[in-house]
Amino acid sequence: MQIAAVLLYLLLIAYGSLYPFTGWRVPLQGGWQEIWTFLFASWPRYVTRTDLITNVLAYIPFGYLLTVWLRAYANRWPTVFYAALGGALCSLAMESLQVFLPGRIASNLDILTNIVGTLIGVALYRFLQNGKWPGRLLPLWRGQRFVPGLWGDAGLLLLALWALSQLSLDMPSLVAGNLKTQFIPVWELAGNWRRLHPLHALIYGLESAVATLYIACLLRRWPRSLLLWMSLFAFVWLCKLLAAALLLKGWVLPRLLSGEVLIGIVLAGLFIVWARHVPRGPRTHALVVLLAVAVALQWWLLRDTVAPLSDSGARTVVPLNITALAGWIALIWPFLVALFLAPPLLPSPALLHAKEDTESTRSGR
């Protein structure tokens, strides 16, 4: 199971590193030696914070999963060495293959940042292992707060995928599009009402409402008080703002206060009030289906704006690294939630509460 998780994440890294998988060619100017010249090149002249952050973030789970697998066969420091070596070799392989893709640029700085991400993943494993205080607290908190079993584990994984989707450069991420031209902050709306995007506002409202209701579905006991619902909703928007802060420059962040965002927040509140009494009920299912339709419609409207290569071989806009993967996750996430919350797959709330009562009775004894 552990090696399967490592291999699956390797496939995700390969997707993010080699997208769009078209236009492969052999470098002819310097012969086959050109494949390795990027290793000894000087640092890139322009380095964006987005590239640095995504290159580090992409390899943190890889370092963690690799350490979990290696720890069963090696001691502490050999595990650290082999995990770092595995991250370096994986990054070297991906960067070397990018030499054959005209839409990608191989970089020695990317290898360095990938190794840093791998080492952070190794340190994260050490921080969360069962013998330490956080390692004991987190499983206990997971068992007390979230539904048990495989269904609960799969639900938390799907929640992690939602968090990853916030790094996308497309809807429903807050950093979607060109913030200078496509999203109008509220203080500039007076003479620009025609530039308001109703579909964007609807997607923001549906996505944040569905994410809030989905978290409520994963809890052992559904939140009843208004304060708890507001806390879940605030957590969802905190994740969205944190992702935006990682990808955007500070002076751009105020423009996130757009008409679409404010309307989306109001719509999300109304949707949550409408469906909150039974988070796993038909109203939540209707919101999920509507979100899937809205996101698919948005993708269809913008399907021609991003293309890997034109017929003439000219380079066009290509999503970079983890943002491309996050964009696809944002597109399919509502469909995964719809499948996950399908009535035949849901554990019975009565059964869950009965298990809780049984466990509490046993602990009381």
C-alpha cells in the first residue's frame, strides 16, 4: 500500500512536470550533450515566487510518502539520505525530459527547490510520527472529530484535493485569470458594472458552500450552532486566501475584494442556510450537481484560451507545474464529491452515532 501511494504520486509529478505531453523533439543544436547543459547553467535571470513555491510544495508529499515507505526498511539517517536522493533523482529525470518539450524549460534551480520540498516532507514525517506529541494528537483528533473507517479517510483525501485545487490559475480559485483586467475590485465597480462576471460569482458561491457542507458531512456530529457553521465557512475562505497569498504579490491581494467574491460570499451563506439542516441530504446533492455544471460550463467557455502548441509550432500559454494539476482537480472535484456523497455509498448517520455511543460506553467502563 505504501509503495502504491509513492508510485501514484510519482504519476502526479510526471503529469505536472511534462504537461502538455505534445511537441516532443530531440535538441539538435548541441547534440545529445544539450540534455545536461542546464545542470551547469547559471541561475535563471527571472525567478517568480509562484514557481519557487509550487516546486517546493509539489515535492513535500513525495518526501513524506517516500519516508513512510523507506522507514520500514532503514534506520533514521539512511532513510533521510535515500529519500533526499529519491527526490533528487526524480526531479533530475523530470527536468531532463523537459529538454525534449518546447513548451517547458529545464532548470537546475527547480531541482534544488524540489530537493528542499522533499526534505521538508521528510521533516514532516519526523514531526508527525506516532512516537512524538503531534503524532499522538492528530490521530486522536481525527478519530474524535471525523467519521471513522475507510469512508472517512477517503473523504479527508478528497478534502486535501480541494485544498490543492485552490492553487489553480482558473476558476474557482481566487487567483483565476488576470486580476488587473478580468476582476474589478468593489471600489471600481461604479462605472464598470458590465464587466461583472455573474457566472464567476455563482461558482464562488456554490464552491465555498459545497466545501463547507462537505466538511460538515465528514464530521462525526453535524454542526448545529450558527457559530460552528460560521467557523467552517471561515476555514474554507481562509484556505482560499492563503492559496492566493502564496501565488500573488502583496500589492495585488486587495483586488481579490471583487464584486464576484462579495456576491459569492453572500450566495454561499444563503446556500448553506438552505442545506445545513441535513448536510448529506438532497439539497447538498443539488448544490454539488449545480457546481459541477457551472464549472464545466466555465471550462467550455474558456476551452480555446489555453493551448499547448499551435499547428505552426509556435508556443502558446502552457500551465506550469502544480498549477496545471490543480486546474484539472478543480474541474473534476465537484464530480468526485457527487460520487462520494451518493446515497448508496454513504454510511448511515444512525449507524455512526450508534458506534459512537458504543465506543463511549466502552471507554466509560
